[in-house]
Amino acid sequence: MKRSINNLAILGGTSAFNEPLYVGRPNIGNRERLFERLNDMLDRRWLSNNGPYVQQFEQQIAKMIGVKHCIALCNATVALEIVARAAGVTGEVIIPSFTFIATAHALQWQQITPVFCDVDPQTHNIDPQRIEAMITPRTTAIIGVHVWGQPCDVVALADIAQRHGLRLIYDAAHAFGCAHQGTMIGNFGDAEVFSFHATKFFNTFEGGAIVTNDDELASKIRLMQNFGFVNYDRVDYIGINGKMSEVSAAMGLTGLESIQEFIAVNYRNYQQYQCALSGIPGLRFITHDQAEKRNYQYIVIEIEQAITGISRDQLMKTLWAENVIARRYFYPGCHRMEPYRSYFPHAGLLLPETEALSQRTLQLPTGTAVSEQDISTICEIVQLSIANGAQIEQGRSG
Ligand code: T4K
């Protein structure tokens, strides 16, 4: 229990947790089912290259999303690269800077220039009103990112893409299992990309998928992820090795059997955090539309130092001292990381909301590895830190 500021570890008290509590601890499904699958896989000696588990996994995801094609891949970063190439994307692509660096790197890795667009401070997603000013003759696509699983303004983005003849792709790394007005994420734009990395609420160790309703795009992607091979002796495109392994698909099939349970735990945690942290002046708790399907995999708060007296970074240090490894995704914004900061040293001038947002957001631990008691303690630390913000900033206990 942290009832007094003197108990805070940053001011000399004992850490609230003996072991670190992480953002993104993997959810693990039924181990016996996983081991059964792995045994079958070893018995049949089919470990990769479009094996039976990958095929089942793709079919189950396509069914769950209600989409025509799902191509399972080794991770979402390679998936973004493949989809960009398959969709004929070149030149410049408009993306938010408030995203994981992989969105930008996937483009730059192929000599495509990411052009950073500002975000809507309410939703944290790319602001459609700012996109058109960034379109140049070299622009070939927009990549929207459904940050924290909140869908982008898909109608406005589709309208801009259509009017300017641009490809529209979504980085849906955070949005597996989410929906927009009843339609599952995965059905928007030309294609959408999911991440099944270990830290996502649903994981395949490493993994990702491209989903699309476009037959031609799907068949190109399928060839490209396997070096471009049409058959043993014929290659039609420059391809890469983007394949998902059978081990990953076995984990995925097992995780799919528990996915509702993972979401239910995340939802319960979300409600507990919301209850404890809403109504605190200067703290904004990012809420989700509960009428829509959401995965609740990120607990996100914003800290307004002018009101709380404590900065986001000081609150993060205070939590780390307690062994709560809160994160500040996506600080400082892609445009402030290399190589982009050297390429576009003044990009920040066009990104005021991104710059401000990346100074005030913080993510707290959730998922099946975090207990109700853990969350109570984390919330107590946050409440206590904000109630004594100015003193903690000064390193004093009063
Ligand atoms: N687009 C977006 C919008 C994304 O957010 C991401 C990935 C991508 C694209 C690319 O997807 P992938 O190519 O990865 O499929 C993590 C993840 O590595 C990354 O996948 C994720 N987004 C990003 C938001 O977060 P970091 O920088 O937090 O570091 P990481 O993965 O080392 O681990 C974070 C914490 O999780 C660790 O401190 C401990 C804990 N952890 C991690 C692993 C891997 C565990 O407890 N167990 C584990 O097995 O990036």
C-alpha cells in the first residue's frame, strides 16, 4: 500500500513490486493444446512453407474478420513492406509520425519516402483534414494507423484516396479483433496489416498478416512472401521470405481458442483503471467506444503537467522506481528518429499535435499477467504522484 508520499520508492521508500510489471507481457493460451499441436507438427515433419497450420490459421482469421483473403506472415513490418510493393506504392506515402517506427521503416527500407502528417489529439489517429496539403505529384498512397485499436476516420480517408487516385493501406497492428460501425477492421482500404508480435494481446511469438478483399493484390502478396515463386522453377516477381512458420501458426491457432478470454481480461482491467483514474484533474484516460468491438490491449493516459504539477516523464520515472515499467509510446515521434530527423530536420513544425501528444502519453501494464491487486497498486501510485506532483518534481517528500 502506498498511502503517503514518503512510501514512494523514488523518494526512498521500498518498490511496490519485487518483479518488473511490463507493458506487453504476452498472453499465453492453453499450453496442452499448443504442445499437442507441436507434437503433431513434428510427427508430420512439415515446419514451414504454407503448412497445414498456416492454412488453418489463415482460414480462421479470414472467417473471423469476414474478409476474402488472409496471408499469414513472419511479422507486421515485413507485411507492410510486401503490401506496399504488391500495391505498386512508390515515391512518397503519407503516414502519421505518431506510430511505431516500423510503419516508417517499412517504407524507407524500400526507398519510399514517408511523409509525416499530424494527428487528431482526441483520437491520436492521422488527421484527414491535414492530408491533402501534403499530397505531391510523387504521392502514391496513404497508410493510416489504427492507434491503440481505435479505427481511423476510414470514410474521410477513403474519400481522399479515391479523389487523388491513391492507394489506401492500414497499419492495423493494434486493431486485431476491433470493428468500426460493426465491420471488422481488416475490411477497409486496399489492405490491412495485423501484428501478432509477442507483445500484442494475441500473439504467434512473432507474426503478422495481410488481409484484403482484392483478389489480384492477394495473389501478388502470396507469391511475393515466398520469393516470387509461382512453382518450383518459375519466379514472377521480386519476392522475399515473409512466410509464417508452423510453430507460429500453432501458437496462433491455440491463441484463437482463448481470444475472447484475453479480451475479457483486458476489458476488466480497462474498467478498473478507468474507474480509479477518471476524474483526476490533468489526467486524461483514453476511452474506447464500448458499443464497438475492441481489444482493450493498451491502457493509455495523458498527463497535463500544467494541471498535475508532475510531468509525464517524472511520473514514468516514479512508476519505474516502483518496478512498474510504464511506456511512452510513441515518443519522440518517428520524425525525431533517424534517418528521418536528418532527412527532414524541420518536420516538427508541421506536427504540433504529434509533438505535444508524444510529451504527454503513457501506457500502463495490462493483459493476463497483471492482477486486480497489481492494478489497484499501480493506480494508487499514479494518484499519489499526481496529488503530490510538484513535490515529486522537486525530489522532496514534503
Ligand atoms: N505498426 C505498429 C503501429 C506497431 O505498433 C508495430 C509493433 C508494428 C507496426 C510492427 O509489428 P511487428 O513487426 O513487431 O509485428 C514493442 C513491440 O516489439 C512491437 O511489436 C510493437 N509494435 C511496439 C508497440 O511495442 P518495444 O519497443 O516495446 O520492445 P519489446 O518488444 O522488446 O518489448 C516490450 C516489453 O514487453 C519488454 O520490456 C518486456 C515485455 N516482453 C516482451 C517480449 C518480446 C515480454 O514480457 N515478453 C516478450 O516475449 O516494442
